[in-house]
Amino acid sequence: MAELVVLFQIAACVGFGAATLQCFGVLATLESRERLPWSFAVGLGILGWLLFPIGISAHFTGASFVVLLGIGVLLLPCIGRSAIPDLSGQWRWIEHVLLAVLALAIIFDFAEGLSPPADADSLAYHFALPRDFIAAGRIEFMRRAVDGAAPLLVQMTYATVLALGGERALTLWTFASGWGLGALFYAICRRHLERAWSLAATAVLMTVPAIIYGAGSGQVEVRLGLFALVAAASAARSLRQNDISHAALAGMAAGFYAGGKYLGLLFVATVGLVILLGPGWLKRGAAFGVAALIAGGQWYVWNWINSGDPVFPMLYGWLPDVRYWDAAHAEYFKEMFFAQERAVPIDLLWLILYPFWATLAPAVMFESGRTGFGPYLWIVLPFAIAGLIRYRARLRSSELLPIAAVAILFYVAWFASGSSQRVRHLVPILPLVVLLMTVAARRWANDPFRARPLAAAFAVVLGVQFAAQGLFTINFARYLISGESRDEFLERNVAIYRPVPWINAHLKPNDRLLLEERQLLYPIEKPTFLAHAVYDARVDLTPSATNLNKFFAEMKTLGITHILAQTPPADTRLDEIARRLVEAGCARAADTVASRFIASRTLPSFESVPQSMTVFALDRGASCRLDR
């Protein structure tokens, strides 16, 4: 059943995308091997966009999803018979080898698709929010900064498969949509490279640690890479042909990027700037801007209507009526969130050094140790530079120049914006960079003598990255082979998971649990509230908040009946508050579980930190005496 649901959604995306490309007049300009991946990429954005009005109108139900996907499937004939690529002709031995490498990489990733979700961010909101929207039958505004009130276009596509096929369909969909990036990347590579080099570049891209880590999880960056590729390629073709159809398509794809992540606003700006270059800029710019606004504006309008801030809570203090936030949390957000997300200063020197530093001497905050870009970019860099020098006279007329401009401008805008410096936020433009560097390197290595060292570089990179992917896959293979239960797998892979079975078994449907461990939001089946000093102001956990009566009143307003916290003595604000509530006779320990914080899912030999967790039940009876 789950597999059929995923195939149903893939077909619907292709149908929606093909119909859209045909309406734009772009489908006929695509080669046969490009039509399916381009249609899937555009259709994924269309599906996420259409689910928004369905959700806010309280029709977020399985029946609505079946009808919507059915319409997409009915549009499949729009793609035409020519979408089936011609695979005839002689295939060289190296191409068969590269196909085998790609097939094995797909099998490795498929193992993750057959396993329960374990990525922390996916469990915290990528999967938890769609699950909650399905339960409510509508999209509800989440008053939580960063991972609540955020653009959720990609996550909407998770809701359909989850509602119709359950958790297995959800994880298989992330597997399939992640590999949609590989298919689209290969199709675009074939415009500029021979088949063997395109296969090699695709194998390199899809085994990059950041792609391995994110493609099979709910994290959106890999899927945003689909929109980035369509937008950049369409912008390049629009400039070359002075064509408003491709400009509008670029605007739509860039808008989908913005609809999936706040950083997409920077991407819209950078692609828009490139679109304005050259003659006919006014018409192209207008087409791009209108399409981007329509495709990407929904969630920003939704946030504005509900909170008074389209990028809640970033504009607090700048706009007159930002609700659900206050000055104390605005200041704490500025001090804690942005300070923790930046590891290097924002200046010209570090703008240049960041890519090298994040790869060769990574700070923990970069997360490049597990979600980095691997060795390819640096190993192939000398070949790419040589190619640029050798063919510098052709650069100005190259179709790849606008794509390079998009990648460079986005990187500069991202670094200068002061946003999170985690490497994975650059994943959507990674395919652009891999494409550019591979083509430049191949231009230099255009004879057998020069091709050999470049081929050796590819072999080394694929060997290293494939070994890393194999190591990553062991965890999921163990689950599939050993027959361990879902709870056993999650206890082994999710930090602080051990209290979850007790919570699901003992809390009642009308109870509500307050917790700080956001990776537990999806596994916990009972109502929850995530308390966080930085992200949510409804329960004040900032250091200045010491009034226990105020805290108790806040929990009463939210209907909180239980708290999950570390067993005292502990040093977090919630743990301190739980201890004070027990001392005041307003809470009691309902259950204590010895749990652990997992250092690494891929390398379980890393030391795990024991943490004893307690579920506290609140007591508002006569024994509860609050004097402060």
C-alpha cells in the first residue's frame, strides 16, 4: 500500500509539472530525457502550493488528497510519448560501471526509506507538523519561531503520503523525492557533458555526505535543490533567448524555494538580479517577479495575517503589531540563536575562507563533519581553474555563466545576511556548483591524456564517499536484517527516546505534555507543547523568568498536565522549575526512566551521555502552595 501511494504521488507530480511546463510553452523546448525530471521538479512545487489552500480551508483530509493527486495523474498525458528517453546505442564499459555505482547508491538509500524516521529535525517539525495538521484536518498557525511559523511548501507533500500510506509511505517519499534531484541533475548535465561524465558527476553529487544525510530524511534542502536547478537553468535560457516564458518558470521555481525556506527569499533576489541583465530586462523581470510572488508568497501572507510578521518573529520591533512575541524573547533570540549559529565573523576575509575552513577545519557548529560537501570540490578545483583559463574567451557567451552568477551571488548574500552558517543551508546550490566545476574541468581534460588524472580524481572521491555512505547505511541494514522493533530502532537512534513508550501508554488523550526535547514531538502520540526559551514566548523559560506563579498560570492557559524534564539535580531552566513545583506540592514524579543522549547514529561507538528523565504530573489541588 505504501509503495502504491508513493507511485501515485510521483505520477501526480509529473502530471502537474508537465501541464505547467506545457502552459509555459517550455515543455517542447526540453529534450526527451529532460521532460520527466523537469516535470517532477515543477510538479512537486505545484503539489505543495495547491495543498496550502486546501489546508487553510479545513479540507486537509485523505479524500481531498486522493482527489488532488488523481487530478495530477489525469494530467500525465501532457508529457507526451517523447518523454521516454532513447536508451539505445552502444554503452561503454565505464558507463555500465557508473550505472552500477548509482544503482548501489540507490539501494543503500532505499534501506533508509524502509526504516522508521530517526533524524532529529524531521521528528521535531518536518514530519511532526504535517502529522498534526492531518489530525486537525487543517493547517494551523504555529506560534513557534524558526521551526513552527515557517514556509512549509515541501512539508505539505509529506502530509499526503502520510495520510494515505502511513509512515512507510512518508519515508519512501523522502527517498524518492531525494533521488529526483539526481535525475534532474543528470538531465541538465547531459546538455553540457557526455554520458559517462554526467553519470560520474551524478554519482558524486548523490554520495556527498550532505546529500546522503538529508535526502532520505525530511530535511528540505535536497528537495529545494530541485527548484534551484530549474530556476538557474531557466534563468540562463531566458537570458540567452530573451524569453519571458523561461523567466516566468525561473520565477516560479525560485518562488517555490522561498515557499520552502526563509533563505529562499535570498535566492529569489539573486536569480531576479541575474534575470535583469541584458536587453529585454523589463519584461523578463516582470514575468519573473509576478511568478515568484504567486509561487512563494502564500506562507508569508499566512504568517503576516496570523502574527503581524511575514517572517515571524524576525521583524519584531520593526512592525507595529507583531503578536505572540515580546521584547525579552526578541533580545534573547538575537543573543542566543544568531550567536550560536555563527562560527566566523562576517567580513570579506571569511567570505573567501569559509568554504575552505568549513571543509578542512570544521567547527562543530558548521556540522560539516556529518553534512559537509566532501572532497570533490577541492580535488577537482585545479582542473576547473585550468579549464576556465583555457577557455576564458568563451565565458561571456556561455549558458553556464548565469548559473555561476546565481551560485556566487547567493553564497555572498547568504554569508553577508548573518543567518545560520551551517553548511547544509548551502545544499540547494551545491548541484549548481558541482555542475559548473565538472564542466569546467572537463573542458580542460578534453583529450585522453588530460582525462586520465580527472578520471582518477573522480574515482578517489567516489571511493571515499561511497565508503561513507556504506557506513551510514549499516544502521538501517541492521534494522531490516535483525528484525528489531520500531521502538528498539528509535531507542537506538533517537536521543532521550526511552520515556516515549511510557508516555504513549499512560497519558490520556486530553492530557498535554510540556517538553524541551523537540525530537520527541513526532514519536509521542499524545498532545504536546514544545517549550523553548528562544523559539516560543508562551511559556517563559528565559533566564530572567523566575516567577513560579506566572509559569504555573502559563501552563494552565495551555492545558499542560505533565512535564518531561531531567531528573533533579539538573541545570536547565525547565528542570529547575520542575524541582520547584515538586517542592511547592504542585507536581509529583509519575515515572522516571534512564535514557541517554546519542552522540552519533552512524558511529554508535561514540560515547552516549546518560540522562535520567522524569515525567512530572501537575497537581493543582489543595497541597499546591505557590508563594512566588
